[in-house]
Amino acid sequence: MAGYILKRLLSAIPVMLGITVIVFLIMAMIPGDPATAILGSYATPENVEKLNRDLGLDKPLVQRYFIWLGNMLTGDFGRSFSLNRPVLDEIAERFSATLILAGTAFVLCSILGILAGAISAARQYSLADKAITFVVLIGISVPSFFLGMMMILLFAVNLRWLPVSGMYAIYGGGDLPDLIAHLAMPALALAAVATGVIARLSRSAMLEVLRQDYIRTARAKGVPERRVVYGHALRAAMVSVIPVLGIQAGFVLSGAVYIEMVFQWPGVGRMLVDAILKRDILLVQGGVVFVSACYVLFNIAVDVAQSLLDPRIRT
Amino acid sequence: MDIWNWTRRGALAASAAALLAGAATLGAAPAIAQTPPGVLIVGQIAEPKSLDPAAVTAVNDFRILVNLYEGLVQYSPGTLEVAPALATDWTISDDGTVYTFTLRDGVTFHDGTPFNAEAVKFNFDRMLDESHPFHDTGPFPLAFFFSAVETVEAVDELTVKFTLSEPYAPFLSNLAYPTGLIVSPSAVEASGADFGRAPVGTGPFKFAEWRSNEAVVIERNPDYWGDPAGTEAVVFRPITDANTRVAEMLAGGIDLMVEVPPVALSQFQGDDFTLAEQAGPHLWFLILNAKEGPFADKRVRQAANYAINKEALVNDVLEGTAEVAAGPTPPAFAWAHDEELEPYPYDPEKAKELLAEAGAEGATLTFYVTEGGSGMLDPVPMGTAIQADLAAVGFDVKIETYEWNTFLGEVNPGLEGKADMAEMAWMTNDPDTLPFLALRTDAWPDEGGFNSGYYSNPEVDALLEKARVSTDQAERADLYRQMQRIVQDDAPWVFVANWKQNAVTSSRVENFALEPSFLLMLKDVAKN
């Protein structure tokens, strides 16, 4: 097992190097430079050249890449132009906010999705099944940012139950209830699509399992229906649902970008959007590398978990 | 079997969800309680870059800075005229190269150190002198505002003398611009490159706290030399999404919101909100390529000015958030603007006549449009409406749309060989800036200027050069008025709109007014 994990970790190194090259090249190729973004209307060629020199952007591309990579390996991600602070400080702060949001959404969509799928399958074609299928289809179809805006209008502007945006109240907040109040809408909006996908998948996996012989045997020997469905069948259906949870976790993380914009959640997605618009090269590069590394590590973790469940995968 | 009562696990999950929902409602009570009295919460459009006035360029950041710091001079309220601030008085030598300021006595920075001539010298040396020990706290992108400054000399404790390399009339209004705000030398020495996150000035408010991506908090300065601020504290919240900003304002999460999107204005009618408007030194225009193609002919350029229905753009596309522009100088520069100048009327027939005269009927035009950008208002709908107006007089207009930074990269180096016209907007602090940088022959892109349409008129060049070295405001005003009349007739641009900045305040906010400088002066604002 340790060998397998080591092998997977080693194979991640070329992936990460590839990512650094790609993100560096993309940032070098997109039109516009930080100096133009900073100077705005005053971006005369002369001013742009001077500012780029002050920012260290006048060196050749290859040299800049290796300086950046070398610094990063020693833990120095550089300084953000647009926020005037170390990139790593910013990422650390922002990433914890994203983890809270995406983590909550992931837990929500896993529980709600599997539950909805199981109920649907256990009572196929019942009113409950039809109602759940309808709600699930809406969850899958409505874009999350639109859902988010509608939630703001209803719960924050009209009913005034929840705050519109941000992570903590500006005054008198900062505790757990305050966080939960701010988290409720973005987490639900972010979880909606994944909940739908997981519910659909759990439903079909459950239906498949419920037709198996051993389920009939269980029923025949008089096991109560509740235990048949939620004890025997659900457990067996999970084997095909868990890998999808891994994929959905990735979608939840990337979906956080829109949701963070709508709810002004101070996470890494909003940071990247702002940084791209301001051509904040080091912040974009550092952010992308950091998020990619998390994504790669997460995928390895899912693979390892799966190989623990099913040793045939370990080849 | 009851659907809500089938397993213990289900019951557990359901109760967990209920708990979450319950906690949410519970938490909601303090979270959405009314904002406290005496504390003004401002919805900003972005996180500030830094609170070091020498290091920033964005109006968004200036809105905070002007409440923390003061300059030697300031714009007097409601105008763009220069008035005393930290300097009580000044004299200008006859040749316009030596400015001597008398400083206000008894002013201290928020860190307790005295404001004096040495502090002023430190500020400008830090920006301009590359060998200054704290020059590395930059870069200082707008330092060129003061590039004419040769030396700054502390004559005595309260007298400071600026010597310029050549006469430069916009010097005083550049000093009033936020780049000229005075920082505490001892605080820069203490914080170094992190000064932008621990700012110290002399203003009516002092810095309290900066929570990244959440809020910048400033508090009333109890030792302020003038009348104390009207609120205990001001909180600036960055809310980058315009829809969310509107929702926060409607829900009572913020007390003051700047840059209300035109389409959202109707939501703020009624007694709960007050809408403030103020035309600023802003011009939205179309650069026409006067070097080649149909717009090389003055009659075709004038035809474009007649063909575009500016009233409709301003009222229907911009929902009344701008006024129709006449000539290159915005009316906000009241002292330099020619009141008698009338905008080109909307007259498609006249446009067709001019086109027939010039033999340019049915010309094909390439039109650069941007997706958004500083001061660009609603560039895509504006661009399409303009395309339609020009099509109505026989032009065949092809639009090419670019993201803002890419757009600047295409337009600033000049339109030659690429396009016939491009959208552009400028916001300036002196009537000199825009024409000097964008209309002179010596400001063609290859000379390092912004004259991307290659307009050239020696008369205009001479008037602008002369206005720049004159130290007599009446004489400058006369020169600018002559320039405006010539430029209006030559039509190197289509003069479209002057933006009216807007802001909404809740009914709890009093004494709020917008300034033509687009700065947000909050000293006298009160909140109940």
C-alpha cells in the first residue's frame, strides 16, 4: 500500500511541473500587462515600461519562469501587485474560506443527494419519488449563480432572514452562529447541482441493487423492508456512488468561483477572478498552482480510498 | 410507513438539517440587525490595493485615502478649484517655476509626530528621488504628476519651497489630487513596505483596522486640527459584484453605496433612500482615426457627430446617469469650460449631406468596443446603439469587442491600420491633462502620448503649450476656451457624454454630498 501511495505521489510531480509551465505561459500570453492595468488611462508606453521594470517584468520569459519556480520551491510565492502583500498570505487566508464553503456544500450534497436517491428508489414511481425527481431536476438545471441571486432576493432582501453577503457580520459578529447565517445560502446554492447529480446516481444504483437476488432472499426470510433498503441495499449501492462523490467534490470546488462572486465570499475563487482582471500575474500563478496541487492530492486520496475498497484497482 | 420516520439514520440526518436551519435563523438575528448609529458603512466596488496614497491609482482606493490624509491643497467643496488644506497660503514666482507654501501650524500626524516642512520634503523625495532610502516602498505609478519638480526645500519649520524645471500650470491641481496626500515620515520609516497596510496621515479619521476582503475601518481622529468628524467610524466594505451591492443596500447591510448601476436606480426611489448625483471631470468619447480612411476628412468626422443620437444614449442606455457632452472639456471644470459651446445636435439629414459632399456614403468602418473598464459606463450597449445610428446614415460599421486591458493594448499604440474608431473615457483632475495627452501633435502614440487618432492642428498645439506654462488662471481659461471651439469644429472625436457619478444613502445618513472630483469626503457626514 505504501508503495502504491508513493508511486502515485511521484507521478504527481510531472503533473505539477506541467501545470506551472501552462499557467506561466498563459499569463505571459494573455494580452495586457500589470502595468497597463495599474496605470489605466495613464498607461503611456514610457510609464508602462518604467513600472514593468519596477515590478521586475522586463526580464526574459525563461529567466522569469525559473526565478518564479525557484522561489516557489523555497516557499516564496512572491508579492501580489494588486493587493500589495505576500501571495502566500493571501492564498492561505482565502483558501480556508473556500474550504469552509466547499466543505459544507460537499457534506450537504452528499447527505441530501444519497438520501433523496435512496427514498426515490425505495418507493419508485410513488408521489415522493416524483416530487424528489422534480426538485432534483430543478437543482441540476438551474445555474447556481442564478439560484444564488434568487435566494438573496427572497431570504435577504424581502424576508430579511439572512445576511446578503460576506462571511461575517461587520459589527457584532465573528462567532459560529454568525458564520452559519452567512454560510447557509451560498452553501445551499453551491450544493444544489451536485445534490441533483448524486441523487440521480444513487437512485439508479439503488434500483439496480434492489433487483438483485440477495435482496429477494432477504425479503423472503422476513427481514423488515426498512432494513432491506437502508441496511443491505444502500450499503451495496454506495460502492458505485463513492467515486462520483470524488468527482463532485472537484465540481463543488470549481463551482465555488461563481458562488463566491454572487455572495462575495472571501474565497480563493473570487481572488482568482479579481487577480485575472487586474493582471496580477504572481497571484494568479500562485493561486492556480496551489488549487491544482490540492486537486491532485485529493484525486490521489480518492484513488487510494477506492483501492482500499477494491484491491483489483491497485495494479 | 411515514416518509419522515423510516430509519434512525434518516431521523439523525433530518435533525441535523433542522439544527443547521435553526442555527441559521438564530444567527440571522444579530447578523442582519440594523447597522449601529454613528458608524457609516460604505459599499465599495473593490478591495483597496494599498492605503499608501503615493502607491495607488484607483478612485476606489482614493475614496478611503482622502478621509485619512490631507494634502497641501485640496479641491474646495463642490468645485475643482484649488483651496488651502495643510498649506494655508502659497506664492508663485513670476516665471512660474518656484512655489513657496506656508504650512498650517500645530498639525500632528495620527502617530503624534509633528507635520512640518521636513515631512513635506520627505513625501516628495520618497516618490521622486530614486536614491531616497524609502523609495523602495513603491512603485509609485503616478509619480510623473510631479515630474516637473526639481527640488523640495524645507526653508524653515513651516515653509516649504518647490522648484520646478519648467513652468507647469497643473502643478497645484496635481497637489490636490490624492497622489499629493501627505503621509507620516516616521510611520513610513517604521513600517517600510507595509506602510500601505498601516497608514498614518493627518486627516479627520485615523486608521483602525483592515480585515482582508471584508472591511477597512477608520475612526474619528480626536486630535484633528479642524472640526471633528461627524461619525465615530466609517467602514469600507469591498463588494465587487454590482447586483450584490444593490442587494446589500436594499437589505440595509450598507448605508452608502457608490456607482449604482443605471438599471438599479429605479429600486432606490421612495423615502428610504436618497440618491445623490454629481457631474464629474469625465468625458466619454469616440476616437476617430484622422490619419487614414473616411475619418481623414473633417466633414465625415462632423457627420459622425451629427449622426449619433447622444440624447438617446444618455437617457435610454445610461438611464440619465450622464449628460450630453459638448467639446473636449467637461463642464465640471467650470472655470475653464466654454459655456457657449453647444453639443452637436442629432441631425441625420445634415450628416447625410456632409457624407455626400465628402463622397463617403456607404463607407465601411471598424469600431473597437470594450467590454468594460474604468469610466467606460455601459460600453457594449453604447457601442451597438452607436453602430445603429451610424448605419442609419449609410455607414457599414463592424464592431470588434475586447476585454479592457487588451483593449487598451490595442488602442493606446494608435488605430493606424487597425480601426477607424474606438470607444474611450477619461477622468482627469485638470483641464490640461486630457487635451495635452490626447490631442496634441506631439502626443501621437509614437511620441508616447494618447493621441491614438492622430489628430493634428498646430493652433491647438500652440494654445495647449501656452496654457500649460501660464500661471494666471484667467489667461489659462481663455486659452482652453479657444482650444475647445477649434477642437469641437475639427471633430477629432465624437463627443458623447459626461458621466454623473451617483451614490445612494439610506435615510439614516445626513449631510452627504458627492464632489465633482469623484472623491468621497465623509468628514461632515452624520448617521443616526
